[in-house]
Amino acid sequence: MRKQKGLTMISWLAILALVLFNGIIALNLVPVFLNDHSVKTLMLDLGADPTLKGATPKKIKDVITKRLRVNNVYSVTKDDIELKKSKFDYIVTIEYEPRGKLIGPVDYIISFKHETRVPLRKSG
């Protein structure tokens, strides 16, 4: 009698179920993290943008909102953008929680927070 080589049908089904489960989770969560990467990049660019030095809080919020829309990021609203004035700059904080469905009654909530500084006055 020969010994069995390889996996049984039940083993293959278990592996397939695990791969499908992880695939569904990845398909739902990867776009959220890609959007967050766009927000993170926007915040890095914002602090280095010379056109925003000396800008008003309203203009800074409008620029952020426009750049988010250009990058198709709709999970961040104007209410998620906070500006605090310090001695030499505005501290811009974007804090948001995208939410969505995973499988059936299981939902996800992911919290993100990014911060940068925009100088109050133009140097020079």
C-alpha cells in the first residue's frame, strides 16, 4: 500500500477559504490605506509649499480640500481639518476615521491622524 502524498480535499478547501477570506479583507482595506497615503503625501507637501506661507486658515483649508478632491479622497471632510495658531505657524491636523463594511455584519473603523506646520509669514 502506498502512502498518501499531498493534501486532502478538505485541506485544499480550508486553504482556499483562508485565502478568500484574506482576499476579501484586502480588497476592502487596501483602498483605505491608499487614500491615507495620499493624505500623508498632501500633508508633507503642504508644509513645504511656499505659496501657503502667510495664508489665511480659510485658504489653507480650501487648498487642502481641493488637493484631496484632485486625488479622489472623499473620506476627509472640512470638519476633519483643524488649524491651530502657534507663535510662528499654523499647526494643521487632519484626523479622520474611514468606516465601511467587511463581511456581513462585520464593519471596520480605522483612525488616522496627520499633522504639519504652515508658516505664518513669508520669510525674506
